[in-house]
Amino acid sequence: MKIDILTLFPKMFNGFKEESIIKRAINDKKVEINTINFREFATNKHKKVDDTPYGGGSGMVLMCQPIFDAVDSIKKENSKVILLSPQGKTFNQKKAYELSKEEHLIFVCGHYEGFDERVKTICDEEISIGDFVLTGGELPAMVICDSVVRLIKGVIDDESSKNESFNDNLLDYPTYTKPRNYKGMKVPEVLLSGNHEKINKWRKEKRLKITGEKRPDLLKNKVKIDKTGIKENKNRIYIDDIKDIKVTEVKPVKKTGVYKAFRNDDIRAITVLNPRLIRGYKLKGKNNQKSVNKILIVKKEFITKIAMKNVRKKIDILNYRFNLVLSNEEDDEGTSRVLGEAEMLKQMIINTYASYLGSENLDKIIKNINYLINEFVKARTFQNQFLSKPKEEQRRR
């Protein structure tokens, strides 16, 4: 693979190219990385590459001519030109795999207040590394190059890359090394057992658990499930480590609310996307087939019920906090603090629980919190007015 990076600051890449895996890949001729200062392509007397924006505004904008000419000088039929921009699609492991299959990548690093919009016409794609602003595209170029180069065949061991985070939409499992016991923290016994079947099973379970706790969003697209009897995607159910399989039937057992799964021979485990919502609830699947070792099927109504229970607890705590502040008449800092907590609680409920509660329940909850806030403010205002009166008048009351 060949990578050309168009930048105004080529020296920033010196250390990047001369250390670790990138250096080894270059020495082994797995990749060729060149930095090109597109200032050298400026045709004006002072090698100027930026100018003031039409329509006014702060900052300077990179001009078309130097970038167009720099790209034209190196672009070939197999080249893919990438503009590093906060407006681009967010870079991820899937995109890294896609780019690792390309023969020639050209990265265009911005600076100042951005590019002339017409620069985008010579680029095949815009990529961002996240929703934040940097001084230039050099660091994103390094991040993407590092992620892509290590996926080129022969750069690192195939087995290492196969088990990395984000493969199969899962984070990596925990790893340990010597000593076995460090400050009371012991290496899990299963890793010392020498039983590779048990070790692989433990690692798979840990990957699922860690991903569910830290990045449940990664599990949305893991596997599509058909004929589960649960129609909406919002139930967020996925199947562990199985491809292209179907649950043949899911139905309640009598009136207990417990669900029983009838399955084909491929299914081994069913679990919930977001285990944090049901923490503290232990469910047992009633299934006659012994080969099914773990069943957890949650319908929408149950998720809503658990979400409502969790939210009510948080509102009860907020109400307690309001009463605690009211009991201390002179705690002005507590007033602003608890009002801030109330606003944070509303935002958290909207961000975390909205899809589980439904619009009707969410509206009721937000109205309830707003009512508590208004009542607290009224009570606090009355307290302050009362305290401001002369002590004799306070005693008469």
C-alpha cells in the first residue's frame, strides 16, 4: 500500500514514521508513507496557501489551487482521496478494514478555518475521527494511518488482529500477565486451568458482558433475529455468537409471564442488549432442551416496566434532596445545586430511557419533575420572604 499525506506541517510525521509497528511496516515494504507539503505547489510570489473568506468572517481559508495541483501530481486510477474534516463520517474499525484493502490512499490535512468548499470536488470521501475540533488534520491522519496499516496483511500477526476490540461489534476480553496475585488482585482461575475450551468460552462471555456494559450501542447490528414474537427493534435483543439463525417460536408459559423458547439446533444463547436496564433482576428460562445454556427474552412491556421502576427511584431521590434543602433554610448553595441536579436528571432520562419508556410515559415523567421543581421553588421563595420579615412578625405567624 502507498499512502500520501498532503500537509503544511510534514515534520509532525517524523516520529510517527520512525517508531513501533509503522516503522517496521515501512522497513518490510508493506507500506510506503510520504508527506507532501502542498505549500510547494502555490503559484503566488509568497507561497501563500490561504486567504480571507468571501462574505466576511474570522480566520483564513485554504485555497483551491495548491491542493488541486498537489493531488493532481500524485493521483492515479487506483487512488482514493480522503479529506480529513469534522463534517465527515466518523471513522471506525469497519472503515479501517475497508481502507486497508485500497492500493493508494491520499489524505488531505486541513488547517486554519477550513478548506474552500470546491476542494471537496476532488475528494472521494470525508472522514472525521470524532465530534471535536483540532487545529489541523495531521493528528487524524496519523490515527487513521495507524489503524489501517496494522490491518495490512503481514504487518501484525493474523491471530492478534482477529481478537481485537470492535471485531464482530464486540470489545476485547480482559488480559492478564505475571504475577498471578498482585496486591490481592488475582488472575481468574479459568486462565490458569490450561483448558482452552473453557478459556475461549470465558473470553466470549467477557466480551459480551464488557460490550453490554460499556458500549451497548455496538450490539445493535450484531445479528438480526426473525420470528421471535417480539416485533419491534426497540426490544434490543441479540443472539450470542451465531450467524443467520432463527428462533422458531417464543411464547409465554401459561400466565406466569415467563417465556419459553422453541429453537432449531443452532441456537445456544439469547441475551439482552442493554443489561444495565435489568440489573438486580434474576431471570430463569424454563426450557426443556438442556443444550440451551442461557435464555433471557425480554418483551417491550417488561423493559418499560423496569425502566419506569428505575426512573421512579431516581425521582424519589430527587424529592428527598429537595426536602433536605428545604429543611436547611440558609443553604443557598444547596438550592442551586439541587436545581442543577433536577435538570441533569431530566436530560439523563431523555438520553438514556426515552426509547424504553415511550413518548407518553416520558412526557408524564418530565411533567412530574417540572412540577416538583416548581413546588420546590415556591416553597423556597416563601421561606426567603418569611425570613426577611422582622422577628416579631415571624413569631406572630
